[in-house]
Amino acid sequence: MKNETGYKGAARIIRIIAKVIGIIVAVFFLVMLIGDAEMAIKSESFKGISLEWLFILIPVIIALAAFIVAWRWEFLGGILLLAAYLILSFSPTIHSVYYGPEFRFLAGMFYFALPFLVSGVLFIVAAQLDKRASRLKREDSAG
């Protein structure tokens, strides 16, 4: 019974940390995207969403959707957040095919996407700790 409570408590703390990271990242990205879109629309040279903008916009939307999924289904959301991290990290590689590689930009995207990796791992760990606590509870009640 003691181990079960420990696993549940650890899972709760890890879950809270992952959700706080998710909220901070979501607010940051939404403010950034809204601000960039507003500036682009106000500029006289705006001709619609460019291919370069899509390389950033689509992975960010996928990552934010993964946070929403992780809020309800932690393990699945954690896997999706890891995938979002990979997509965001490697989107500059695809970007460089069109615009030329620049190391600062490539390295910057790895750091830019790091919160998705951290929170994805935390959601997966929280889901596994909950699963382990449930298994211990079943074993205690059966035996």
C-alpha cells in the first residue's frame, strides 16, 4: 500500500510539472504566432501564408494538439509530444533544402522544441507510474 501511494504521488507531481510546461509553451507559441500573423497581415507586402511560414506553423499546431491529447490520455499524448519534438527539430532540415543550411538556425530549433521533449517524457513517466500503482493496488487486493 505504501509503494502504491508513493507512485501515485510521484505521478501527480510529474503530471503537474508536465502540464505547467504545456501551458507556458502553449501561451508562448500562441502569442508568438498571433503576433507574427498580425505583423504579416499589416505589412503591405502580405500575399498569404508562405511556404516558409508553413514549415513552422504546421509543426507548432501539431505540437499544441499533442498537448491537448496529453491532458486526457497521458501516454498517447507523451508519444505525440515526442513526435512533435522530432518534427519541430527536423523541420529546419527540410527548410534548409529550400533556403540553405545555417547552423545557428538548425541548433536553435532543437532548443526551441525542447519543451515538447521534456513534457512528452514527463507525461509518459506519469502514465507509467499510474499504471504501476494500479498494478500494485490489484496485487494487494488479490493477495
